[in-house]
Amino acid sequence: MPRPLVYDPDLVASVRDDLSYLAESWKQPITEASVRRESGVLRRLLLDEHSTLQQCRKMLGLKGEAHIQAFDLKEELGSSYNNVRVAFAGGAQVGDAVLALNIASFAPLPPASFKIQRYPLSGYMQAPAIVIMGKPVTRRLLVRYVANKLGGVHYDRRRGNTPEDILFTVLDKNRGDLIVHGIDIVYYEVLAIGQHLLRSPGVAQLLPDPDMLKDVPGLEEIRAAFHSGTS
């Protein structure tokens, strides 16, 4: 059996500080620069070898993974992405505006259904956030791209021949073609990851003050706005 984690007040404080930072940054004017900085926080919480969010939950006696709700891009597009020029799951709020499930394809597709999926955190990070030129890009890879390659933590222009580097090259060449609420699609989706994370009850309960999220719209509210044509 794995040994239980010893409670570490500094790690718990670090996670709560990071989540508070994400919650506060939501209220500020959102720019690509602010999202780039947030990618470093997301990498620490979610991606590093010993991600601090999961360690914190275990130390506090919370079982299993937090669950995240998001629009399901894979469900909308089906089994093949070949005809997709660019698509993104969205759901991020910028000011008073929210955009979700925007899809541009080389062949007609049915209207989006805005299906909401409830994922365990690991499944959410492995699901596609973007499909670009037929290539799906998972949320995990997207955070790594912004944090490790675009300056969130490191700035690195090197690209090799690994599957990951090939996707980074595709993003390099195509990401600037779509701007969402004044923000490059890549940064918009990283913003959505942070906001989806905070919408999760299993994550929000770690905030020192739950009222920090009282004005945050839920995904059901966003979907209702889309169906009524008010978003």
C-alpha cells in the first residue's frame, strides 16, 4: 500500500495561494500576458511530477480526483478530426463575454449541441481542448506548451521530431489565425482550463474564501445563454 502523505502546511498554503491567484486574476483585465503567467501556476498545480493540487487533496483527506465539467469537443467532432481546420472547446469568461465550442471545418458539420462532460481531473487534462489542422491538442499539452515554450515558465523555440514537438510546430504555425475576445486561441483555452478548475467543487473547496467565486457563471448558465442567443 502507498504510504499516506504527511501533512505539509507549506504545500497546502502554496496550493491555496495559487488557487486564490487564479480566482483573483479572473476579475482583472485579461490579456495574453496574464494568461501566460497563469500557465506557470497551472503547471505547478496540475502537471509537475508531483502535482501540488493532488498532493494537497490527499493531505486533507479528500479521496480520489476532483471532477471537472467542460464542453466536450471530442463528442462534438466524433471519431475523425481530418476535416477540422480549427476547433476549440472554450467556456472561458473574458469580461462579460463567453465563447464556447467554436468549430471551423473543411466540410459541413451538424450544429453544436454544447454537451457538458464531467471528467475526473486526469481525464479532463487528456481530453482535447483544441483541434487545429486535424490535430487534437490535449489540455495537458496546451498548458505545457504555454508554460514551457512560450514563456510562462521557460521560453524555448527549439522544436524536435517527437510527437509533442510536431504538435508544438503546428500550433506555432496556425494559432495566430484565430483570436477570441482579443486573445490568441491558445491563451484563451489555457484561461478556460484555469476557470474550469475553479468551477469544480472539489477544487473550489480548497480556496480560503469560497465567496471569491460568487460571480462566476457555471457552464449550465453559459449553455443556456448560448441557446437563448444572449451570449
